[in-house]
Amino acid sequence: MEEIVSLAKRRGFVFQSSEIYGGINGFWDFGPMGVALRKNIKDFWWKRMVELRDDMVGVDTSIIAHPQTWKASGHVDCFSDPMVDCKKCKGRFRADHIKDTPCPEKPSKKVGECGGELTEARAFNLMFQTFVGANQDNASIAYLRPETCQSIFTQFKNVLTTSRQKIPFGIAQIGKSFRNEITPRNFIFRSREFEQMEMEFFIRPTKEEGQKWYEYWKAERLQWFYDLGIKKEKLRMREHEKDELAHYAQGCVDVEYEFPMGFSELEGIANRSNYDLSQHIKFSKKDLSVFDDETKEKYVPGVVECSLGVDRTFLTLLCDAFAKDTADGEERIVLRFAPHMAPVKAAIFPLSKKLEEPARKLEHALRKKMTTDYDDSGSIGKRYRRHDEIGTPFCVTYDFQSEEDKQVTIRERDTMKQERIAMDQVERYLEKRIIK
Ligand code: GAP
């Protein structure tokens, strides 16, 4: 993990938030490569989940919602972790994590083993509070959303009546969520500010329909991870035991990835019955049921949820792509992203600065179709190494011979093989190998 964190900083993927002030635990900033990778992840999710489907629509809802939303969802009363305080160092820790949390004062020991007395475990609500308006009293308390999906439920009726969708159909959203995690850790795996990609699929609330769509979404989502280019053997599905399930849930599975710290949750897929809409009906006293024209039945739809973090997908891609091999007798670090996920798809190098004009012309033509980078600093070998480290799948060199034969050299990242390609074929050559 240390090597991945170091590469992520060195190459402009992830920086510690407000680093010049010593940083702030659990918050991260994304640099030029990071923002490009995040965009690729979100675009690929949105394309598959929304644009290529007939039965899905998107929303983009506010981060702060009416506080009753979080009463109805159970977050105000139950969204908490058990926490203990150390009376010696005044540190606060998750009670269920102390066995593997180092003591801040004696890192060779675990929390509680340093001689400090720990308090009884207490529930600590993970929602960030703020105030809306000029007053700062109980009546003006609001919360930064801890998940994006609740506004999908509260806007369900508006979307249904304006989108011409009929059950079964889904509503998808990508957006920031906030949780005041007691122990943010493992780089961006557990942060206090993160982004989710969530989808709620509304169905008839029968056991058979629930099971059918639950199985369907499990298969769809696993395939999405394969198409992202993640190694199949590093992914697994962990079905929740009966005693792990919420009382209303009929099934829940975590898609897990084998991170350097072990298998951990990447996405949750849940068959949630019609609990969420029923809660909002109860608290808002608004009718969120649907009427089936064919059967003349009125019912509150059930839901299958798929909930995934952008940041965890980002970390998965970094961990999965990270590799070391040798190039020209030296060790090289390379990110073997699937080409369609790479932040830069093609880097254009003029062999000499004298060739800037035609090389830039080629880069400007290509950038209309794919993300490119023009790079003329240092030797060609150095430029290859730089682009290997950010995962650029193709480097295109314009040399003096190109002036004569109208060909360029394309070098492929993983095999390091080089080919001469006619300039007017470069765009087709690259597109064929990049587009998913
Ligand atoms: N609406 C359901 C829900 O939010 P969750 O399991 O709490 O379920 C879903 O979160 C996904 O959001 C997780 O699988 C993970 O990918 C991401 N996630 C949750 N908490 C996170 C955190 N503190 N930091 C980064 N990602 C997080």
C-alpha cells in the first residue's frame, strides 16, 4: 500500500487535503491524473447503468435534505459506531477496531495495551451536522448526507410521473456523501468525504420479483467489474449471513476486492423489500404507492439497491493495475489499467523540439477523440517511464523519418512493442484498442 500511496502522490493522482497545514484526517484531494481517472470510472458506470438501458433514469439531488429524511431512514437514531475513549491519551477509537489499531503514543502496541484505561463503548453518530439559516439552534440542525440514495426515495414519485417509466425501473445517482468515521484509514478506502454511485431498482414487492431482480443485479454488477478490467481472481461475492441482515432485508451481498490489507467491501447489493418507501410514507404522510393499470392494484414498490464508492473503485484500479517489471535492464513501475480507464490514452512525443509543430498538430487532431498528452521533456526513455507510471497505454513518437514516410512509432505500454503506423491510420489504430 505504501508504494501505491507514494506513486499516487508522485504522479498527481491523490494528495492529502490541505497538506500545507498538516493535512486533515479522512479527507483527500485529487490531482490532474486523479480527476481524469475518477471521471472515467463515473462515466463508465453512468453509461452502463443509465445511458445504455431503457429502464433507468438519473437524478442529481442536493447534499442537504430536510432533516426528517434522516429520521425516516433511521440515520438519526441508528447510524452509529461503538466508540471508546482512552483516558490517558484522550484518543477516540472504534470499539470493534481496537485489536488492530496502533496506540497513537506507543505505535508498537495496540490501543488499550499501553496501560491507558478505556471507557465503556458508546454509540457515536456518524452524520456531520450543520445549521441552515441564521440561527444555530436545534430547529435549524441539518445533516450532510451520509448516502445519496435517500433522496432517490423521496423523489421517487416525481421521477415516476415525469419520466414515463413503469415498474420495474431504476433511478441512479452519483454524488458526494459524508460520514464522520471514527477511524478513517487505508488511504482513500475509508474517508470522511467520499463519492457514491447508487442505484435503486423499483419492483413489484413480491418475494419472487425480489429474488429475480436481486440475482439479475448481482450478475450485472460483477460483469461491470470484469469490464472495468479488474482481475477476476481478486474479486469475490460475500453473501451476508441471516444475522447480519437488517430485519426488512431479503438478501444482501458485498462485492469484495483483495486489497493489500485483505478482502474488503467494494459494493453492496441488497434486496431491501419496500422498507425505504414505506418509511418515507409514514414520516411524510405522502402517498408514494403506485397503481398498476393492468391488475388494478395499488402497492408500495420493493427495491433492489446497488451501492458503490467511486473512491474504493479508484483504489481498486490503482491496486489492481500496479505492477513492477524490467525495461532496458532497469526496474520499472507501471499501472496496467485497461486502456479505456487510463487517464491519458495516448502521449505524443516529438523526438526533438524541432519537430514540435507537426507533433502538436497530430496531438491536436487526436485529442478530439481521446485524452492525450504532449510531452517533449527529457529523453524518450524518461518519457516512457513517466507515462508507464500513470498507465498511458500508447506512446506515439514523431521523428525525423516521419517527415519523409508520414509514419510514426507507436509503443504499447505492457509489451513495450513498437510499430510503425501511417499517420492517417493512427486515430483508427488507437480507437480500436481503447474503446470498450
Ligand atoms: N445506501 C447504502 C449504503 O450507503 P454502505 O455499504 O454504507 O451502503 C455503500 O455504502 C458503498 O459506499 C460502500 O460499499 C463503499 O464502496 C462506499 N463507502 C461507504 N463508506 C465509505 C467511506 N467511509 N469511505 C469511502 N467509501 C465508502
